[in-house]
Amino acid sequence: MTEVSTPGPQTSEQAAAARPRVGRKDLWQIVKFGMVGGVNTATFYASYLLLHPHMPYFLAYTLAFVVSMVGSFFMNTYFTYRTRPTWGKFVRFPLTNVTNYVITSVGTVILVSGVGMNDKIAPLVAAVAAIPFTFVLSRKILTRTA
């Protein structure tokens, strides 16, 4: 007869071993992701300023957004995650921007309407709060082998 062990209370060492660890590689990827975000923001804004005098502002905004998203894809692929770009990853990558938009939009509304935060500061706070979500999603999309 085989003995069946039932899980009992875990020791602190077992609980610590069961938690996902954030290693140096993860931290370095987060730093690089932030650096790419800074470059991406500058690319977006510079593109917008260059395009705006030649077309309506929303078209300039949209084209600058697309330019910065393509740049972000390649910078994150090569620099942040050191992986090969593929068409499949390229097609899925805009999901990170959708996620970022939803989180920052909802976060801004909650911070302004629910918490009473200044509406000039709230988008920045919401954008910082969105970073972990967009990081995890972009890593999942860009490091997937298929």
C-alpha cells in the first residue's frame, strides 16, 4: 500500500521557494524596457512635431503613433529581450499598446474621479502603474518561440 501525504503548513523556506523570483535578468529587462519606453516617447513626440505642420493634427498623431510602435517593436525585440523579430510577433505586438491604453485610461479616470487626484498628474501616475502589465505582455509576445 502506498502512503499518501497531505500537504500541511509550509515552512517559510518552502513558501519562498514556491514564489516566482525576480532575478537580475528580469530586473535588467525591466530597466531596458523603461529605456526603450523613453526613446519611444521621444520618437513619438519628435515624429508628431515633424508631421504636424504638414497635415491635420490627428493624422500626424496617428502616423507618429505607428512610427513609434514599429520602433518600439524592434527596440524591444533586439535590445530588451534579445530575440528574433517575426511577422507573428509584429502582428501581436499592438496588443501591448491596447493594454497600456486601457490601463492608463481607466487608471486616470479612477485617480481623478475616484481619488480626486489632479488631472494633470493622474495620467503620469496611471502610465507608471501600467508599466508592469505592458512589460509582462510584451515579454510574453516577443519571447514566444512560435
